[in-house]
Amino acid sequence: MKNVLRVVGTVLLMAVASYATVNVTSPTAGSSVPSSVHVTGNATMSGTIVATQVYVDGIKLYQTSSSSVDTYLTLSSGSHNLVLQSWNSAGQYLKSSGVNFSVSGTSASTGVTVSSPTPGSTVAAPVAVKASATMSGTVTTMQVYVDGNKLYQGSGSTVNTTLSNVGSGTHQLVVQSWNSSGQYLKSAAVSFSVGTSTVSPTPTPSGSTVYSNIDQMTGWQDCGACAGIGGNGPVIPYSITQNQSSPSMDGKSAMFWLGTGTAYSQALWWKQLGANPGVSHFIYDTYFYYTDANAPQALEFDVNQSLNGYKYIFGTQCAIRGSHTWEIWDNVNVKWSSTGVACPAPPTYRWNHLTWELERVNGQLHFISLTLNGVKSYINRYYAPRASSAKELNVAFQIDGNYAATSYKVWLDKVTLTAW
């Protein structure tokens, strides 16, 4: 059992040596500082420190691979709380005490200003982003982060772009600028929302087979270790509990749970629908709900068809903590391939609507498009299948744990596969 140790100014959340500490040296508690806030601090813990993060008011605004921090953050006027968090190579982490301080006035000569979207606004996708930076030297690079994920980078001191892959819901946007000396500044975090847009569904021909409410069907199969690399991952507790009334859209959702244990553990569930070799075009439609955006490494949604000596694995995943993109499965080379479509952590405490359109054509898998929360992205990727003697059609769902082996739950509802 992991010990919990308390040291001056820190809270140790995983077992580390007693000398471990994370300290904030600037700003100091109770101080009033200009909007370009100088943040410094350092960490000491066992093993090799691989990351130190700066959180302001619960939002991650900066990360470095060093054990020390020395940076400037542009923050809005008012009271703020700052916390440093460090991780070591063993996946252990440690947080500093929160430092309360206030921002008053502005920096006369430096800063990053976001003019679009405005704080608290609700905008349509694609999201228009406009920003400008003023700092010493020559501004060479501007970067746009949404929910901690870099979605844009350009040259110069201004940003005027649109982001097409930000789903509906509430988000945090930060713009960072770099100058020719390697110095950088960040804007204050801008909280905004994306409204749900309407996407016309793909027409389905008459006579299509519709497998409805798959989450309510009996006979789901599962495995833990077999979900790992090479089918030989760590053993970890997991479960499925069906017919959940809350959260639910129709009164009968399915809850998938991954317990604690080994870092990067996984659990896989699938429901066989019976061999149906006459269908080759698929629309996988589901709603999913979860509460902890930091717990999943990835969320995986699959359709599998096997016939005529081949297996067509339409594997898809939102790589939340990896590439931060939607990835699809390369059957032949046995690896994930990024689509380039951004997938930062989907909104929590709400139902996210996901639709994948897929087809088997000319002996290949064709990943046509995905739609998440009303934002449609065309993938148009083709892959070859792999050899198999099975005859099947199924849908599958997999949840992957993070480096801290954080336990979490995901609910699925209204899982539907339309095939023709």
C-alpha cells in the first residue's frame, strides 16, 4: 500500500522518499504582482523528474521536463491560486501547497492578448482564434493550446486562424508566444464554449440491418490481459454493469470500470452480433459519458468483421494522453496511426455523441469519417486486412489506463451499428 507523507509546504500523493518536496518561490503568498507573472519553483523527489507543471486556478498553463520552473504567465486581474506538480520516471507525483496571490495592473511592454474567442462566449465550429503578442526582441512563433493540447502553431506575432476540430462543450484556450531569444509568454486562459452544430446523417439504404441498444444486449465478452500489447498486458480488475439508470439517456446505460494496479493497464469488451458477410458498410453510433479527463490514456471504439479468410479490424481511439488525436488501427503493421484530427479530452459530466462511418471495399478497410459532438471530420484512409479463419461481426469498446493507474468509469448508451 502506498504511503502518504506530509512535508512542509507539500502534499505527497504517491509513495516517494521523505525528502521529496515541491516549492513555489515566486509569486509569494499574499503578494500582488503585475499581469506578466514571474513563476519560479523547484522540485526534489526520488528517481528522475520528467515533468513539472504549473496550474493556475486548477488549469494547467505550463509544463517543462525540468525539475525547476522559471517562466512568465500572463494572467487576468484578480485573485489566483498557483500549484506546482512534479512527476518522476516511476509515475509518482508530488504537488506543492497552493499559493494565493493577486494580479493588479498590466505589464507595460509585454503580453499576449486573445481577442477571439472572448471569455465566456459561445461560438460555432470551426472556432475563430485571433491573438497578438508584444515582447522584447522579435516574436517568432505563436502557439494555440485548447484544453492543454497544442492545436496550432504559426510564425510572427499574431494569430488569425480557425480550429475545425474543437468539439461542442466548454474549453480553455491559451496562446503562447516565443521570441528569437527563446523567451516566451502566455495569455490568460480564456474559457469559452462551442455550440452543437447539426450534421446531416449519412443516408442508409432500405433493408439495412440495424443493431440497436447493443449496450443492453446480454452476452458481452471481455478480457484484461489480452487487451495489452501483443495480447499479453498486465492483469487488472475491471467490470461491466448494464442497465444503469444514471447517468443514462434512455434509462439503461452500460458502465465500464477499470480498477487500479499497473500503469497503462487496459480492459476490452466486445459483443458478437453474428456473422453477416453480406454487409460491408457500417455506421457505428454511440454516446459516452465519463467524469475524469485525466484518468484515461485512450478510449477505443471498434467494429470488427471477419470473413473469407480475413479479419477487418476497424479500430479507432481517442488518444487523450498520447498523440491527442484520433488514431486508427493499421491491421498489417499492427500499430496505431494518427489521423491528424485533434482529440483532446472530450468534455466530462455530459454525454458525448460519437459516430464513425466505415466500409469494407475492394478487399480493404476504408475509414470514411468521424463525427464527435456535431463536428464532422473526413478521414478517407485505406488499410489492408489481416488473415483470419473467423466468421464474425462485432462491436468493441476498450478503456486504457494512464501512467498513474487511475481507476475510472465510462458509460455507454444507445450503442447502435447500422450495416448494409
